[in-house]
Amino acid sequence: MILLASPGQGAQTPGFLQPWLEIPGVADRLAWWSAVTGLDLARYGTTADAEEIRDTAVAQPLLVAAALAAYEVLYADGSRPDAAAGHSVGELAAAAIAGVLSPEAALVLVRERGRAMAEAAAVTETGMTAVLGGDEGEVLAAIERHGLTPANVNGAGQIVAAGTAEQLAAFAAEPPAKARLRSLSVAGAFHTAHMAPAVDTLRRLAPGVPVADPAVTLLQNRDGAAVTSGKDFVGRLVEQVSAPVRWDSCMETMHGLGVTAIIELPPAGTLAGIARRELKGVDLIALKKPDDLDKARELIKAHAS
């Protein structure tokens, strides 16, 4: 059983889309999706610097467009994987891969999601810090003690704390025992109460979004469960903006489903790295560049149900 995984914000790096534009048809798709999002996606994915693509309103559409472009190349015959899952904003790409949303609907939603989250983040100076290692109970207790939220519980000894700049500074001055802290390149405290205004914006849009039930197994971030209703999945997408991402639960579900291979779509690496530590025996490919396509296609042939 093969699953496609779509990464979340912070995975983007300057120039990561450059080699994909050399594939026939990709530039055309990005030109169309640029019209949908109102952003020059090709420029942001090739020549824009790190600070430009750190902007939430840019990063989120760019990530979803990149994942969908690579998916369309990988599954050019129109077939689908056995399952799909996305981390945070990657859930919108997963929804399109599973057939819940059209690519255009996913990009309209992510355009509005990115704008609304950027506006919410501008109200107060907030951020996110990855906590690597340490005892999970002690890490969670320290996060709570400083008034922070465990915004991402990623497994493999990685929890992301989110909150105000002052709270994060105090946390950094008194880190949990045996844990390393790494500030993330994001522009706000995503998946916390700070994002409540963005949830309100998306709640107004969601009822009019055309949806279908998923054509493949589709996992969601709230508790990792597979969702069978497209309408329910979109509702969860909206509420997830201010709720923690439980990627650890998603991986538990992958194990229970019998997933034997995972391909992480670009900009790949983060989710494959976590899975390598958590899902022993599962074949993994981080689809970073077109050079990785042949290996990914061989994996699909070997593992597809």
C-alpha cells in the first residue's frame, strides 16, 4: 500500500522548483495556478529569496502548487495512490490528490488560508520552535508552563511549540532537559488560538466549496483518522488552522492500515525523515527533484495495491 505525503510550511527553500520547470507541461500548470492564486508561483519557486517565500501568504500556495505539480507528473496516467496525507497546509494538496477538491479549489482555499493566517499572525509577534529530543512528558509540561501550545506533535522525538515571541524567548532560556530547540522559518504561531480569525474567514468560505468524497484513503491531522466524507474533511481543514497537528497519530494510522511505502512530494525531506525513524520497514522516497521520479515509479509498481 503506497501513500503520498505532502509537507507543510517551513519545508520550502529558495529555488526548489527550478528543476521541475524543465518538465514539459509543469510551467504551463504553474502559469494557470498563478492566475488562480494571484501569485507568480514560478518566480517564487525559482528566484525568490528565503525571506520572500517565508511570507505565509506566499509559502502556502507555493507548497500546495509544488506538491500537486509533482503529483501530476508522477501519476501522469491519471491513476492515484492508495492513500494520501498532508502535514498542515499539505492537507490541501492531499485533498486534491484524493479527489475531495479540484486543484483549483484547493488553491483558492490555500490562497485565502494563507492570507488570513498572515493577517492573524500580524496582530501579535508570534512564532514556532521545534523541540528535538527530551522526555515527551517533560517537554509537554515545559511547553504548558510557558503558556505555549504543542502546535505539531510529529513523533520521532519532535514537538513544535508555538506562541508569542516573549513566551518562546522564555522557553529558550529554560529549555526541557536533554532537548534541543530550533526556531522555525514561519511567520506566526500556526495551529494555536492565535489563528482564530483565520478560522472565521475559512468558515465563511467552506460551505460554498465544491467537494466530493475521497477516492482513496485520506488521513487528516486532528487525530490521524481516515475520513470518508469530503464535506467532513473540508470542515476539519478549516478547524485545523487553530488546532494542533497530530502527525504522530497519522503515522499510527499508516501503520495500522499496512502502508508499505511512502513518497513525500516536494519540497520533500522532512516527513520522510520522521517516517524513517518511526515507521521501520516502510520504503521511503523523498521526491526532491525530477531525478527521483524513476525511483518513485518503481516504488509505485512494487507497492501499489
